[in-house]
Amino acid sequence: LLNRSMTMRPDFLNPYVALGEMQRTAGQYDQSKATFCKAIKIKSDESSLYLELAILYYVVKDNDSAGIFFRKELELDPSSSSHGNYGNYLESVDKNDSALMEYNKSIAMASSNYILYANRGKLYKKLERWNEAGRDFDTAIKINPDIAELYYLRSQCDTQKGNKPLALQDVEKAISLGYKDVNESYYEELKTPGYKKPVDTSY
């Protein structure tokens, strides 16, 4: 059906994108690359096509090529999303200072998107900048209080800052929202007698 669509409307990008994504998901990486390259020949200024290729190269662990295409996406579409995508790439290859700059730009352009704060918070957490990480998780939770992982991530910041009662509250909130990846030994440590849950349960 997709091939028929491409034959009937060879200048229409959607079938190329759908086919390229299907091929990538199926592990047909050379075919996927060829499909996206055909689409770029049709519309060379379409930023999403470069993002698709960036993801493909990242999947096959060709990080240098992935970086080229993430930067091309950003060049064509200097949006919050593109800065966030490039930040995710930079963080994954441990270019943490540059990743932080991209996250900051992304947040400045879309300050109501909780995912951006979550991603920056994870980077701060990776860098053991616990106060900054905790503030980002606070903000993400205020924007979207139904994401279980955010509470678990914040609990780890609470622990590092010496607030085990609040850390326990956050872990239990994460569990109540369906979080499945709780480290049981960590959870048991937080439940050690001698720590009382804070009265405030507004989180």
C-alpha cells in the first residue's frame, strides 16, 4: 500500500516516512536509510527527515553521523523540540555541558513542557547536582503530577540531600501511580525504623 502511494504521488512525503520507520523498526537499516534519502531528494528542507536519519544512525551506533543529522534538523528547525532532541543526543554521548546548553534553550522556548525539565533533571542527577535536579523534577511534577517516574527520580535527590522521609513518600507515590522499576533494597532502606513520613502529603 505504501509503495502504491509513493507511485501514485511520488512527491508526497508521508508514505516515505511511514515506510522508513517501519524498515528501521524491523532492523532493515540499509533499506530505511535509502527510503529517507529518497524523501530528502523530494524535499531537502524538511527537518523531520533529518531527525529520522539521526535516529537511524543512533540506533546503529554511528554516533558521528547521528550528530550530523541532529545538527541538520536543528539548523532547519531551531525549535524547542529540535534543541531538546540534540540535547538528548549530546547527553547520550557524554557531552554534558553542551547538552545542558541545549536543554536550557529548549526550556526557554517551551517552559510548560514537563518532559524538558525531566530530561534536564536526569542530566543534573547524572552529574550529581542534586539540588538542581530536584528543582527540575519539582517543576515537572507541578506541570504533570501523574508521571510515576518523576517521583522516583526526585526521591533519589531527596535521599542525597538527606531527606529520607520525603524520599520514602516520593517512592510510595511512584508505586501508587504504577511505577514498576523500584529498587527493593533502596525502598527497604528508606523504610528503616527511625524515619517518619512528613505530614504534608500534597506531592
